[in-house]
Amino acid sequence: MYCIQQRTMKSRLSLRDGENNSPWQQITTDTIQVTPDAATVIDCLIVGGGITGLTAALLLQRAGRQTAIAEAHTIGFGTTGGTSAHINTFADTTYAEAESVFGEEGARLFARAITDGAGLIRSNINELAIDCDYETKTGYIYAENADQCKQLDDIYNGALKVGVAVAYVEKVPTPVPFQKALAFDGQAQFHPTKYLNGLKKAYLDAGGVIYQHTLIETINSKDGVHYAQSGEKSLAARAVIYATHLPPNINVFNFECAPYRSYVIGVSLKSGRYPDALIYDCQEPYHYVRSHRLNGEEILLVGGNDHKTGHDDPEKAFADLEKYTREYYPVSSVKYRWSSQYYVPVDGLPYIGQMPMAAKGIFCATGYNGNGMMLGSIGGRVLADLVEGKESPYQKIFDPGRIKPVDSFSEFVKENADAAYHFVADRFGIKETDSLKQLLPGTGQLLEVDGKKVAAYRDEKGGIHALNPVCTHAACIVAWNGTEKSWDCPCHGARYDIDGNVLTGPATKNLQPINEDEI
């Protein structure tokens, strides 16, 4: 036996990558302690403990492979713990858009992957008896003007063409006036961290191993074995899966995926009437709405106001979302608010498979475009198949090394020009000051003090947390996110807490602290 693993149940608030709490954190989690034996070479190391990593790990472990999960923080710390938990048969990249880039057969494969991902969630819940508030719903998309009606027609025709059931309807359970609407039957919702804990329990029961607080910094490969380094800890495996959004450090995905934040609020309604459906508009960015019963209380979840990470004003995004919600719903109180991160691929489809320019047997999954519940689930299955040497029907269309269609080139240029702009411009937009006294408690700001650039935060007790603002990933200047109390990189989406500790990759090194007496 290559490790000692202890599990103890402890009722606590599960952690995630920001100051704000999502409703999915109010669960009982188990504490996992592991003593590794670095001399053992396992079959597969999975980096990342979200829905992709746990799905792949469970499939491999149950197939007889010896696996381990290395999670930089705790299970569900990232986007899976901050999702709005919609399970759909449609996606943000519409089937019409997928067809325009990948052809009709490619669009059909994409639709099948989305449907299979939703089906895998359902079968895991049934087979493993996971109590996670799973409910089937009808999904509605509505249009409010002529341009949106055209967009809706494209969604309808694209869905029909790939075999996804859809129909025009005249009624939608929304107070928002609309001109035209679609209904997709057989959609679903669930409690994501309850589901994740069910996968985790099944994985551990099958003999899997989880290393928490284990950030994989580098991987070196020799003679078919991959050696992963985390501080002084070394882990060896014949295959590695990066289930981490972007794989860490500099790689091709820094140029092919753009980081975005999406915002969600949970509110109680004076009327006590909550929609029994999943509801979406066609605005840009669009809003998404559903209800969920938590601890005996119904709440309405309203999301949207997405923008690129490190851009725009997160506080304004929340304010605008609340204003929109109050305009149409009789809000009694705001119970929750949180944001979460996702990555948009330049050609619309995720990258799942052998990692380009990496040693054979190093796999990755990224670019879910906000549809991580379905794509993370099917992504876990694709990766498990590839590790076992099996073919997957989706490996070609999701191949991370695929040649990018010409249609995606303009998006590629736009996103990378944006990153280049911030690399240069943000260095000249920092406010000069001769003192940190102006910094109010609970606030952060980029400052230049005596020629030294500083990312400074003053805590509620008056203490200063000063950092070098240069992102350790690709040397862009980080931006202050006052709602999550984090420093966010506008180039590739790395995020850090007030003390500079990495919250979200692709960075693997913390921001460097600056002593207050130096400024």
C-alpha cells in the first residue's frame, strides 16, 4: 500500500475560490489526510478535484487502474463549487454555430457529447444513489426583439438538424415581456457539491486517493513515467490528466482560451411563487434563471453580466444583476451572491485529449464555455477512455491539437490582442501616491509609491497586505476584484488572494509580498 489515507467527517463550510459564498458550500464535507509514498508509480494522476477530475478518476479507478487526485486546495474549490448547476441538451456555442465551423457531422457529435454528459450525471446519481436535489425541468429560451428572434430561429433550426428536441411555445414562466420563445424538454438541475461529494465517496470507496492542498507546479517525463512536483512532494504516474481549466504555466491554451467571470445572485421573493423551469434570455451577455430549495427555503437564482476576468467592475456587475432581478421579480432579500470563472475557446468547442507539445500520456480538458456540468462530465469519460487506450467518438472533434478553422481566426486575434494590450497598458495606468493612508479598510488598489508598483489591500483591522502586482504566470499586471477580494489577471485569468496565494491557475507561483516598510 503506497499511502495512508484517513477520512473524518466534519460539518463545515466547504471552501471555494473567492470571498463570496455560493449556496452549494453549506454541506458536510470529510477531511482527507494522506501520507504519500513517492516511490510508487501509479497508473494515472488527475490534477484537479472538480467535476472533470472526479468523473475521470472514478471511471479509471472502477476500471481497475490505480489513480490519485492532486487538488491544489479542496475538492470543489473551483468552478464546480460556483456553478449555477444547469444541465442542458443545448450549449452556449449553438449547434448552428458549431455546424458553421465544424460541419454538420461535427455539430451532431457536439450535440451527442452534450446529451451524453447530461446522461452520465443522471446515471451516476442513480447508480451511486447520490442525494443531490436532482430534478428534471423544461428549459425555455425567449427573444425580446427582432434581432433576438432571428437568433432564436437559428437555435431552433440548428437543434432540429442535430436531432435535439425543441419546440416553439407561446407561454414561458417569466415576467419579462417577449416576442418568441423555445422550449427544450428534459433539462435538469442539481446541487453540484452534493453530487461531487457522491462521486468523491464512490472514488475513495473504490480505493482512490486524494491529495488536497497539493498544487502541481511542474511535470517532468522520463521513460514513459511522469514525475509531478508539488513543493517537496513528488508523485509519479504513467499518465497525467490536467482537469484544471487551463493547464498550468505557459502553453498553447493561453492563446486559445479567454477567461470570463459570470455572476449569480440568490434571492427570496415576496410572492412566494418561483418558476419551475430553467429560463434564458437572448441578451448579450444573457441572463439565466432557475429556482432551488435549500434548507427548506426556496430561492431564485439569477445569473449573467459576464465579462472577461480582470476587466470591468465586478461590483457593478452585481449591482446591475440585482437591478435587473428587482425590475421583474418582487425581491424580498438577497441571500447569496457569487461569481465564478470559465474559459471561452476560440472556435467554440472544448479541448479534451492529449495535450499539445507535451509528453505522450499527458492529457487535458479546458474551454467549456460555461457548460462545464455536461462537458466536464463527458470530458472525464473521454479522458478516462484515452488513458485506457480506448477510442472515444469525441476524441477527434475535441482534440486539443486540432487545426483551427479559418472562421475562428478573428476571435484568436481579438483575444490575444486584448492580452497584449493589458500587458503593456496596465503598467502605465497605476495611480501614483506618496502614501497608503488613503486606502480604506476592506479595499484594494494598484498604486505606485516612490516608483514602486504595489498591489495593496488594507484589511478591516487596518493592516496592509502589499504585493508585487506582476502576475507570476506571464507578467501581466493584476487587477483588484473588490467583490471576491482577489487580485485577478486580465490576460489569462490567474487569480490570487489578498496575501498573494494562488486561487486560480494557470499561475503556480504566489505573488511576491512587499514589506510595508519598503513602501
